[in-house]
Amino acid sequence: MKRVIIAETAGFCFGVSRAVRLAQECIEKGISAVTLGPIIHNRHVVQALADQGIRSVDSVEEVPEGASVIIRSHGVSRAILEQLRERGVEVLDATCPFVKRIHTIVSESEDTTQLIIGTKNHPEVQAIAGWCTNPVILESAEALSEWLAEEPDRRNEPLCMVFQTTSTQETAKKCSETAKKVCTNCKIFDTICGATEKRQKEAYTLSQQCDAMVVVGDSMSSNTKRLAAICKEHCPQVFLVDNADELVPALFQSTSTVGITAGASTPPWIIKEVDNIMSDEIRNETVQEESFEEMLEQSFKTLNTGDKVVGVVTAITPTDVCVEMGTKHAGYIPYSELTADPSVDPQTLFKVGDEIEAYVVRVNDVEGTAVLSKKRLDAEKNWIDIEKACEEKTPVEGVVTEQNKGGVVANVMGIRVFVPASATGIPKDGDLSTLIKQTVKMRITEVNRARRRVVGSIRALQAEARKAAQEKIWSEIEVGKKYHGVVKSLTSYGAFVDIGGVDGMVHISELSWNRIKNPAEVVSVGDEIDVYVIAFEPEKKISLGYKTEENNPWTIFLNTYKVGDVVKVKIVKLMTFGAFAEIIPGVDGLIHISQIADRRIGKPGDVLTEGQEVDAKIIDINTEGKRISLSIRALLEPQSDVAEPDVAVEIPEAEEAEVAENASEAEEPAAE
């Protein structure tokens, strides 16, 4: 045997470490306590605790009077917790945060059938089922398929799927695929413990590299058995041992590389014993006799200021986030050390069971606490990202927080970035305060980490984006193509519209079908409008149109009215031979003097006034000449016994020219 490799993830996980430490603290403080069921799946640890007064009981009825109860990392059902409360028993809850998260998920899914994928008789699975209203426990994807096939209606029922924290990713993947393929209303939650996943991945990799694998752990431990199963898929020799006494070193004499991994319930001293026996270098050394307290002490990681730690959120209070790190210290992150973004609500960033990485700011060995900071760790990482963004010219995003004499300051990944006024994209003498609280994209142009100085440019990124947009427009532009643009400026002869990086001009004659004197009568700066290309000169200018045939007043009139219709019109101009009346904006009709009243009148002003609204009948539509004849007389009661028929009015030649002249005033001049 040439080499022994121990998996980095071998041994206690944070949840198990936390449970054992809680029991040890009871011993140190002289608290009378029992565990409800074995605290972890390892007979050596359970026996060592029992020798010091922390024994295991199987039911609530067995709890001695006056004793506290330690809830093991597997958790218990809602009913058991209620029984303990009814008896007035003090509960010391060591339930793994990942397991607690599953309890919350199934509790909030009361109106569904809760599918639990895991080992049916495992205490963790039994505890989860105890928080469900309608639990179904299945051990594999095959079992899930069979259950769904038993009653086809189940496929359409609301379902909630969770996984035992020590399940394999392969099992989770197969079950998820089956549910997504067959079920129409199934919510799937990834509840496999992150530490379990890492341990299984490392066992997978290590077993491919070694000639033999030793898996250390209690044979009753679910995660230990899964580790052994994973190793057997890739390694010819796999040995599951409870402790070093079960090893037969002679089996490994012809083996060049041996890997060692261990379940989450395996204490460090047992792994150490196995390593001592397996390693050539220390095979003849005698394992030092140590007390349980000493070995437990060694199993906990030490903490020092400046260390980087990984833990799991166990509670969220109004002032801080509590973190379990698998150490003797209780870690907490004050809200002030959680994030550099003051606009973020700290309570929305994490939930119980989330994994979190942080710096150790201060350690208090007397109180057994450690102050942590996620903000400082993020800042360190963000400095690296900022430097990389500057080097690779990668755009970054930030929020402008303040204005100063020379420009504005933005928060980018928790770091202050100064943007000079000339680089903000705001015109000279413009109002920089309009950027405050705005999310902007920029290019990092300078980073001096020693001086904690970072300079950025919004304008540089805008210029690059505009150039790219211009190239795209010029490469794709064609007559008739439509664009959604923004009115940038107005002149006496038209409006300039930004169609995405390039400005085009809409001539005043193309803005409206009606005669207008100023473009401002139709559009304003900042308006978003739809335009189309009339003509263009590559890389030079673009002529745009705004008015369309769909909004041509004459087209609208023809699609809406016909001869014989009665319409309410507005008198807009009085002439000697009649009155012009607006039917719809942009379309006028003529009421000849003979059609104004049922009697002879001297002039139209004797009956009508400009601005007056009257009802009139359409008696003729000249489509070619775009002229309309109206009649008020046709709606009046005739004085004679015989009604006069509705006929088109014959206009004398002398008056024809005047009608044509008046009609031409509504037409636009040719575009210059």
C-alpha cells in the first residue's frame, strides 16, 4: 500500500456536530437531560454520552421528571413536540436546519398530497411525515411511477415533493423527471443537504482514483450506506467498517491507493484510528488514549479573527442572522455586516437552512460567540471582480447614491465608484441629480485598490452601445421598414426622432394629414412614436413618415359614413354661397346656401354662425375630388305637400373655383 487519501468531507457535518455539542454543553453545565432517540446514528458517541449522564429514551413517557429533552438532528413530529409542551418539558432543539426547512415546506402545503422521497423507517423521514396532513413516503423513482399508475387521477392532483436530506442527487433527478413528465400540478423542492451532496460527490471522485475504499460509519446510518453504494459503483473493493477494530490490514497489502470517507455521524477520532492503521508511515504507532471530552473538543474547529467560515442559517432575528458553523462558538451576523446595499431588507436575503459564507470579525471565547461579516467577504470578492471588469472591459451595473462637486457616486457590488460629470452622459450644465437612485450600466476605467479608488464611465458604455446600434440600423434599414422611436428635438420644419441610435427626420408634411403650422401641434420632445422609412442615404440621413393611410381622415370618413347618413357637424367657415362644416377632424363638407333652410335666405350668416353644431344629411360624396355635400334642409319638414327629393347640389361655375380654393387649404404643401 503506497498511499492513503482521506476525504476532506469525511466525518461530522455541521448538524451532527451541533447536536453533539449541545449534549456536551448540558454535561458541562450540569443540566439533567435525555435525548429522544439516539442523538446520531453512531453507537460509540451515544454510549460515550450515556456514560456521562446523557442517555437516550424512546418515547415522551420515558422522559424523567425535571429532565430536559434534546431533540436529535433528525427532528421529531409536530405531535411529539406538542406532547413535550403539554408535560412542561424544556426542549433543547438540535434539529438540523435543513430538516427544519422541510418541516416548513410540508406544513405550508397542507392542501396538497406531500410526497416524501426517502427511507420509510428512517427517523428523519418519520419526523417529516409528522408535519404533513397527507404524507406519502416513496423510496425511488420506480415507486413513484407505480404510485402514480395506481390511480391515474393522482397525476392531476396538487402534489408537493421533498427529499430526505441524505438522498442521492441521482434519486432526486429521476424522481423529478418522472414528476415533471407525468404530473400536471407538482411542486418540487430540492431539500438534499448541501454537505451531503458534497460528501457524495467527493466519494464518487475518490472511488474512481483508488484501488480500495474504506467507508467508516454506523451500518444503521442512512448516509453512510449511501456513501458505500456510491463507492461500489466505481471501486472494486469497498469496506464498510464501524471502527478501526473491524479493519483487516492484510487485505490492503497489495493495494497501491486506499481512500477513506466517512458518514456524517462518524466522529473524528474513529476516522483518526482508521487512518493510523491504514497509513504505512504511522502503522506502528499506538493511538493515544483520550477522554471523550478531549476527543469531542478536537472534533470542533477552532476560530480565529480573519478566518473564512461556511455555515448554515439557523435563525433570523430582528437584529441579526444566527449561523451554525460546526464549532464551539455560536456565530451571528449583525444586519450592518450582512450587505453593503442599504436598500435591501436583510430579512429577505436568507432563510433558515441556507448555506452562508462569511469572515470572522471577532471571537469571544468567554461567551462562546463569534461575530461574522458577510459584507466584508463579499467586498473582498467584489474587489477582485471590479479589477477583472476593468481589465477585461466588462460592463458593470450599479445604483447612483449621491452627487458631489465633480460628478456622481455609484454603488457597484458594494464598492463606491466615482463617475466624473463628463462621463455621466448628462449634457454640460445638465442636472446630475436626475441620476440619483437610478440603476446605471458603466465601464470601469480606473481601479486603485491601495487607495480604495474606482472610477467609472456611463458615457463610454452609452457611446459603445449607440455605435453598435447605429451599425445594426444601417445594415438592416430599408424603405418602408417600421421603427419605434423617441422624439429628440423639434424645428419649424419637422421633428427629429431617435430610432435606436440613429436620428431620422419627420418633415412637417409627414406628421399629420391636417394642415399644421408647427410640429409641436402633433408631437412633443420625449414622445415615443411609431415611424417608417420614406427614403435614406446610407450613413448620412433618413427621412421618416409618421402619418399613415390608417389615420388618413378621408379614409376614416369613407370607412365610417355613406350617402344618406345623418351626422352632427360643426360650422367652421361661412361663405357667400354656403357654409363649410367639419364632419370629423380633417374632413369638411359643404352646405350649399340652398340646403341651409327650407326657405330662401339672403346669406348663410342669416341662419348659421361659426362654431355652431348642427345635424346635417350627407347627400353626395365625390370620391375622386374628395368633396362632400351636406344638407340641413333635407332634415326639415317641407312646407309643400310634396317633399323634395335629396339631390346633389349643382354649384355655379363662378362659385366652383371658390369651393376648390377653400378645399385646398386643408391640403399639405409638398415636402421641401
